[in-house]
Amino acid sequence: MDNQSVVQNEGEYVGLDAFCGSPFWDLNVTWNTNNPDITRCFQKTVLVWFPCAFLWIFSPLEFYYISLSKNRHVPWTWLNVSKLLTKALIIVVTIVDLAHTIDLDLSGENIFPADYCAPIIRLFSFGFSILLLQLNLKNGLRTSGLLFLFWLLLVVCETVQFRSLLINTLYRESSSLPISFILFMVYYPLAVIQLFLNCFADAAPKISYHPPVQNPSPEIGASYLSKMIYSWYDSLLWKGFRRSIETKDLWNINFEDSAVSVVPRFDKYWLQSVQLSKVGLESRERKAGKNFNENDPEKGRRRKKKEASILPAICKAFGSTFVFGASLKMIQDILTFIRPQILSALIVFVSSGDNPWKGYFFAILMFVTSIFQTIFLAQYFHRMYLVGMRIRTAVISAIYRKALRLSNAARRESTVGEIVNLMSVDAQRFMDLTVNLNLIWSAPLQIILALYFLWHILGPAVLSGLAVMVLLIPCNVLIAHLIKNLQISQMKHKDQRVKLMNEILNGIKVLKLYAWEPSFEEQIIKVRNKELKVLKHNTYLNSGTAFVWSCAPFLVSIASFATFVLMDEKNVLDSQTAFVSIALFNILRFPLAMLPFMITSLVQAIVSIKRLNKFMNAEEIDPDNVQHDENEVENGTFGWGGTDDVLLKDINFHVKKGQLVAVVGSVGSGKSSLISALLGEMEKICGRVNTKGTIAYVPQQAWIQNALLKDNILFGKKFDNSSYRNVIKSCALKSDLEMLPAGDQTEIGEKGINLSGGQKQRISLARAVYGDAEIYLMDDPLSAVDSHVGKHIFENVIGHQGILQKKTRILVTHGITFLSQMDEILVMKEGRIIESGTYKELLQKKGAFAEFIIHHIQEDHQEELIEEEDIEEIKKDLKNKIGDGVFQEISSRVSRHSESHSDSVSITEGQVGIVHRKRSGDSVISVSSTHSQLTSKEDIAGEKLIEVEKAETGKVKWQVYIYYIRSIGVILSVATLIFSVIYQCFAVGSNFWLANWSSDESSVEAHRRNLYLGIYGALGLGQAITCFFCDLTPRLGCWNAGRNLQCLLLKGVLRAPMTFFDTTPLGRILARFSKDLDVMDSTLPPVVSDIIYCAYEEAPWEIKSTLVPKDWPADGRVEFNNYQVRYREGLDLVLKGIDFKVQGGEKIGIVGRTGAGKSSLTLSLFRIIEAAGGCIIIDGIDISKMGLHALRGHSFKLVIVLDKGKIVEFDSPSVLMSNKNSLFCKMAKDA
């Protein structure tokens, strides 16, 4: 067999000799010599064919990238012209070389086929490179990786021939230079110049699909070499070296990585997964013999058995980049195992005393291998982080859109806390996993290769090490299973905590008014403690995993070395065996050490995938709830959560284009639900809903963005000055803009915190009007404005003379002033339309509508909600329409109903023991606007109410480290440091001991061998034990810091004044309690300055030096002395010099225009906003000197708790909250 192989190889060499006219390979010329060289045949074949073959083989990929490019026409510059001219010169030199070869052949010289093949292959390859250059320029590609690598390989290969020709020419006896030498000396510099030119990128293309940005990333215009070694990033590094980098220094994200590019790619495949899931459901239905019905209520439950998964969509959308990165990882892994082989050769060279050039060769080869390994590894991580970032972007976007489309039943199942965690925590899991996911195949590959090479060094002894590894696998599987269960439990507690925190932040003003902060703080801490308990168990399991796999390399090495020296006395642990084995064991250490992290990350990602799949497959609002024909509802029945929750029944009405329709009825009759049904928000149980045209919706509670007032009105639409001014004037906002500090450039706080209720409502209406829709659905938009302002808005906006006069308008209203101007009125009661028609028709029916009108006349007259002249006009109109007798009859019926209701209220009040103080006199306090003396708008415009969140720059202060160490605990911090030092001592000591063992020639003796083996094992065992504590102590410290810092964070936020919540977006605060705490719990962040500790707080909750009587306030005397207040430092006063006194038992009315300061006066009584001057005295006590809980807890004297229409509890809020068995306390905890 061996002889046949030898004969066959000799035959091949003979063939190559005939092809080249010289030996293909000669060790005496190449290796066994003091002056190494390469044979002429090898130079003419391999060194020419290899770079050219690379160009042709990978050219399809180049054509593929060219076809994907949407850019066009790179302009001609000196660079690409130089490339073209250089290539043309190279082609000319190659043609001359081929002609010279032909001439030599014709003149009788010995010319072989290899001499013809080399110039011909070069000629075609250079011509092909010109074609590729032209295609790149035409299709907007500024650099080509294929052409750069081709010229790089060509220059490297030709450098060998260049050296060989120089040496041979120097030792020539003839003084004349051969033509072939001259041609190559011209050709080689041109090739080097071509390589140099390909190190730079061409100019930007004339036509680019990338949208223009202010600060584009230099990566876009970087050459292939620059991208490979990241030199395009140098400018930012130098800037960071000279000064701290700020956000403005960062480049814009590349278009390929932006949400605009990433999200549609994911959506395409996600929709395919959803469709396949539906098709699969239908197929199973048909196979089961059932008719597939889209409206089947059982459909949702059956669908849960086959949910669409986001994983296939992620793989299809981003898999190609991931696979390319995986191929880079494979190359890097292979290069990793080349270095131990070079090390082995280097050790042999040192011991043999061979030719010095071989030592240089091995050293350079190891250096070059390390460079390429670094480049491939960097490119791999770059690709993986890009893929992870794109996946995270796509997933977050999908969650956002899904949250907006959830049905009402699904919203009840998916809490706000869960959605926040899905976007902040679960989406991040994908990014964390992507980097390590390739270890699934890379770790086994590295382990197999390491064992293969170890077999060649240690022989069968390596099987003992393999057995140790196999025994450790079940242990790791068990721990992974436990970690998965704990991860699921942890995420449930995290969802609950974030949900509760979100509700606390949204109701923070109520909490402060009732002084409920301690109770809710206790609830948060209880949930957090449950989460921390799970985290602690997780900590021990992760440390156990780290211990098992840190022991693995040591156990494998000690088992292998012990078996190697014990199995045969001739086996000597020399330096080559020891150090090459150690190198391979070190390689083995990485995959074994990373496996637990990968498994943990994989388990977390699997849990996140299940959570995301559950959310993404939740029921959505049916888009077919509303069709788009004529505006009508026919036989409509609607509910919020299925057939058991019907709110609207038998709804039938038709609205013509341009009509003004009013929807009226008592509170809870279903008016707002009807609007929701028209919007498609409610679940349509049966019937038909049609709306034709674009819709604008004005909600009852105005929704205001944290943006400029102008941006709140424009809402992304193009600015039109005349339309904008018309809207401002019609919505009665002109005077408000004059009052506001910077006019329409005033920044509006979150939820419109610096606006009054009327201002928010008018801005909401102005936004809808500016939107210029075809249908307007308005849910009582005039409820928050004064009567004369409401009249102005109706006449100029909603009514038949307003700017919406040609639009279709459906108006829900509790007012009666404008009903006579409606085209049609719908009267609702208990979820049904009981009457419909014009104002005149409904009055003539003398039914529910007439009762509604008379009831509101009496109610509004008592409360003075309608001007006297309007009431008299409506009464006169009513009497004319229905007659004076009928009017009196209906009035008396309504009065009797009102009196019975009033009596029941009085009885109830008497039962609960409310004491009405003697009325000594009624007072009315008028609060005038305080905005008349504002500073100039030029000084205020541009000021930011809510600042953009910024990262700290510069060095982290030592105080931060000290504070974090204190949060961890001094003992744990010191223990972590000590165990780390001890671990490194064991690690270094074992390597030194192994070096002594391998250099000790007497180690073959049994007692010496056993001594070395025993001490080496002891060092390894000590290393494993200290590794366990090295991993455990920082994890426990992180756990301890997370617990302490969360408590401080919670206390700081709950004690923060209301100005903090006015100027800090709730989403930013919630992010500290979700994403940042998760980072602290799982990955020990490098700095903690990101966490809010709320450096400023409210006044103390309790002031022991100021004793407040238990019955305070007994009389109720209130005195304002020159009281002044502003919402925060630097703003104008909203109350100036308020002076008045109120005696106990008086009823006080506070009146004033929108923005006059009515709410500010009320908030001052509870010190929600603190005084800027003056004081408030209640029953002889200055409230500024009281503890906040004493003030707020005593101010709210009574809370009444109703259950099924009956009073079950009544007492002060603090007493009810302190009683854990009270219904009020339970309701607060469940909120």
C-alpha cells in the first residue's frame, strides 16, 4: 500500500517536472539549507495560480454584492483613474512577458507549458479585475474586498519570486540582465502600487439610497482594509484620548442598522410565521372534521396549541449575517490550534540548535498567526454584536406595535410591567445570547480538536481526561434545568414589581396627598424580596456551575498527566510535552469556562422567547370590527372582553356626511363606549360598523406629549402658518399663548403638568382640528373649559359656522346649551340608544330627552354652570315646544327623583357621622392670573423643562467606587480581592511547578514523580476551590448591592418632591427600576452613576419637635399670610402675595380663569409645592414646620369605602391603611 503511494507520488512529480521543466518541490532547496529558496516550478504554478484562483472562485460573491447595491455612479477621481492606469500598465507588461516567452520558444530555448500558463492566467485575471472595478464604480461600491484580497495575495506570492530573482541575479556571472528579470522588476512595483491604491476607498456615489444625515459614520466611506483593522474608528479614539467623548461626538447609526431598515425585514418574516400558524390551524380544523370559523370564541384557546414563534422570523431576517460571522469564528478557532503546533516546532528548534533563520521563521509565523486570529475574532464579535443589536431593535419595535393592537381581554392579561420588561430585559437577552450562541458548535469543535492534538502528545492517557469531562456533563445539565425554573420565577416577580412601580409613579400625587408612601414602599420591598430570594438561589447555582467547569481543565490535565507518567516508565514529561500540552489545555479552558455562561444565557433566552411568543400571539383588536363604507352602525352589540361583558346593545344609527350629531345621556349610559366602538377599540360581538374617511379623536382626558406646545398641535404634520393661526384663534388659545412664558415654543411637561385642565383640552382639540380629518369623534371636549370659552369653541370650531362645518362630527356632551343646533341627537340609557332625532322631534316626544333637558336645567342652575340668560332661553324654548303644563309635570317628576336621591345622601351622611359645622358666612376668593408680569419671552424661549438624559463623562469618581463597595459590603469586597489574589497565585504556581517538573531530569524516579504529581494536583485543587469563591463572593456582593441600592432608590424616589416628577419623565424613572436594576442583578455594571439616588428630597415625613394634636385641625381656621409659590426654582411665581383668612365651618369657592392658579392654591395646602415666601397657618400651626405625613394624614379626615352600593368602611386614610384586614387596604394593595 505504502509502495503504491510512493510510486503514485513519484509519477505526479514526473508530470510536474515535465510541465515546469524543473522539480516542483525540493526540501534541500527550501528547508535543509542555510539560504532557503522556492523552486522555479512552484513559483510558476502555485504562487501564480493561487491568487488568481481566489479571484475567480469568489467572484460570484462580488457579483452578488454588486446586484444588491442600490447606489449608482461613483465619480471618477485621481484614485480610481490611478487604479485603472496601473492595471493597464500591468496588462501591458504581462503581454510583453508573454511575447518574450513566445520569442524564446521560437528561438529554440527550453520553454515549458508553465512558462505560457503563468502570463496567460495573469492576463485574464488582470482584465477581469478591470471589469470588476468598472462594475463597482457603476453600481456605487466605493471599495471591493475581493479586489483588495486578490492584490494582497498576489503581492505576497510575487514577493517570494521577487526575492528569488534578486538572489539569483546577484550571483550570476554574466553582467547583462535578462529581459524576464527587467519585466518582473517593472511588474512587481506596479502590483505593490495597485495594492496600495486598493487600501483607500473611492469617493461617495452620486446616487445613494442612504438618507442624508448630519454626522455620517466614517465606516460607510471606509476602505476594505480600514474596515478590517478598524482604522476608520481612530478619529473617535483620538478625540476620546484628548477629551471626554460626548453624545454629539458620536456618529449617526448606519442605515443598515437603523430601525427603518431592520424592522421591515423582520416584519416580513414575522407575518409569514403568523400566516403559516393560521394555515396550520385551519388544516388541523379540517382534518378534525370541523368548520373553521374566524369568529369562533373557542378559536383563541385552540390557537394557543400552535403559536407563531418569533425565532424563525429572526433566523430568516438576520441569519445570513450570523452565518457569515460563524464562518469567521470557525477560521479563528482553526488558527487557535495552529499556534501550539508552531510552539512545538519552536521548542524543538531551540533544543536542536538548527539554522537561525528557522527560529525567525517560526517567530514571525506565530506573530502573523496571532494578527490574523485577532482580525478574525474582532470581525466575528463585530458581526455578532450587530446581529444582536438588530434583533433587539426588531423585537422592541414589534412589542411596541403589538401593545398598541392588543384587544381589551389581552390587555388585562399583559400588564404594563410585563410589557416594560419584554422591551428592556427580554429583548436584551437576545443581544447577550447572540455573541455566545456560536459556542454551541464552537466549544465542542475546540474540545474535539484539543483532544485530538493531545492524543498525539499524550497518547491514550488523554482518555482519562475525556472521561472526566463526560462525567461533568450531567451535573451541568441538572444545574441548567434548575436555573431555567428560577429564571421563569424571577421574571414573574420582576413583572409584578415593575407593574406596581408603574402604578405608583402614575398616581404619585395621590400617594403624597394621602401620605401612603410607606405602605406602598413596603409592598414594593415585599415583591423585591421575593425576587432577591430567587436571585440568591440563582447565584449559588451559577457559582456551582463556574466551580464545576473551572475544575474541568485542571481535572482533565491532572488526570491526563498522571495517566501519562504512570502508564509507562518511559513516558517522561519533558518541556515539549508539558508546554504544548499546557497550551492545548489553556485552549480547552476557554470553551469549558464559557459553556456555563452560554448555557445560562441560552436558558434566559429560551424563557424570553416563550414570554415573547405568548405576548406576540395575544389576541389583537379585529381590524374588521370597523368597515369603511357609509358612516353607520347596524344591530351593533359591543363589549370589552367577550360575550359576558356586553356594554352596548342593539345600536343602530346612520350619520350623513357633514352632519353634526350629539350623543347625550346620564353618566354611565354608554356614550364614551359608543365612541370607542366607532374607533374599533371595543370588541364587536355582532352587527356591522362602518366609518368612511380619516378619523380624528378628541378624548375626554386630553393626551399631551412632552414636547413644545406647537409640536403638540402639529403632531408631525407639515406646518402651515395660516391654518395654524386659524386653529389657534378658533380654539381660544391665543390668550393662553400670550400668557405662557415662551408662547407656542413653551415646552409642555409630561402629561401636560404645567398646563391647566382647560388648556390641555383645547390643545387636544386644536391638534385634532389641525389634522384635517374627515370624521371627528369628540368625547365631551368642552367639559374642562369655562362656559364662555365653550361657547366660543362651539361657534368657531364645532358648530355649523365653525371651521369643521363641512366635516362629519359626532359629539358626546353633558351640556344642553348647544343641543338645539345639532342635526341629530342620540339619547343613550343603559347601553342602548332609546331615542334619536332632531332637537325639536325629541322634545315633541316628551320622553327621556325632555327629562334629560329639564334635569340639567335644574342641576346646572343650582351649580351655576350655565349663564342665567341661556337657561331662561332654553326654558322658554321648551315651553313653546312641549307646552307649559307638560313642562311643569316633567319638572315635578324630575324634582321628586332628585329629592329622593338627596334624602338618601343625607341619611348616609348621618349614618357615617359627618358633622356639618355652623356656617358663619360664605366667601368667594378670586385668584387673578399671575402671568401678567412675566419675563420677556426671548429670555425664556428655549429653556428645557425636561432635560435630555445624559451620560456622565470623564473619570468615575472614587466616591462612586467607595459607595458601591459599601453597598456590596466591606467584608465581601475584601474577600473578593483576597480570593482573586490567591487564585492567581495558585494558577501561576501550578505553571511554575510544571516547568520545574519538566526540566527535572530525575523526575523519572517514582518518588520524585509522585512528589511532582501530588503537589501539582494540590495546586490545581486549590485553584478550583478559590475559583468557586472568586465567583461566589462578587455575585453575593452584587446581590447585596442590588438589594441596598434598590431600597435607596425607592426611598429617594418616593421622598422626591413633585417638582422632580414634573421634570423627569416617568419612563426614565421606570427604566431605573427595570433595565438598570436588571443589569445590577445580573452583570455587575462598571459604574453605578446611572442610578438615581434623588439628591434632593421633600421635607421630612415626620418632625418630632413639632407635636401635632391628634384632633388637629379641630376648628378648620386657615390663614394665608403673603403666600408665594413657584413650581420649581428659576420659574416665575404662580401665586403672589396671597392674603386671606377663613374661619372654621366656612365654605370657600375658588374661581378664576384657566391658568389663574386655582389648582396651585389647593396643592399649596398640602405642600405638594413648597412656599417661596409667606406661610399658611391652620388652627394656629404653621404647616411648613410640620412633618408632611402629619399634615397630609390629618388633612384628609375621612375615606368612605363602598361595596355593592353599601358603606362598609369609613375612617381616615392612615387608619384604614394600617389595618391589614380592611377592604380599603386590600384594594390599595391590589391596585
